[in-house]
Amino acid sequence: MVGLHIAPGFGGELRRRLGGVAGCTHLVELFGPLATAAIQTVQPLRRPAAPQDESARPPQIDTCHALSSGGDVVAKYWPQFFRSVQ
């Protein structure tokens, strides 16, 4: 996997390298979520630092279950944006 970039064509190249009788279906299946997690982790770090405006709603809120506006993470780190789920 050395040299393979997580970019358009990643899945096809992954299947080419690891698919078939010389590869491993289990690894191919695991690399998809790994790539997604890597992008979600690194993307905020690559953005230019925005001014720390406490009133600005962080863009990651409501992008997944863990960052739901009604969840524990938002309640802890961004209580001003927490919305209780009824």
C-alpha cells in the first residue's frame, strides 16, 4: 500500500493490488472505512486556522452519530450548540 494515496480511484487501485486469489478480501473490506476515518481525522488539520469565534457553529456538528447536536460530545465540547433530543 506504500505510495497509494487516499484520493479518487483509491478503491479501484486497492482492489487491483489486494483483490483476487493473490490478495485478501478481508483487507480490501477493512481499507474502505480506514480511508474514511483518515480523511475525517486529517481534513480539519489541513484547513487554515479560522478565528476562534465562540458563536460560530463548528462544521463537524451533525456530520455523524458521534458528533450529533444531541450527543455527549457536543454537550461536552460545544454546549452552546447542544440540542436535546426529545
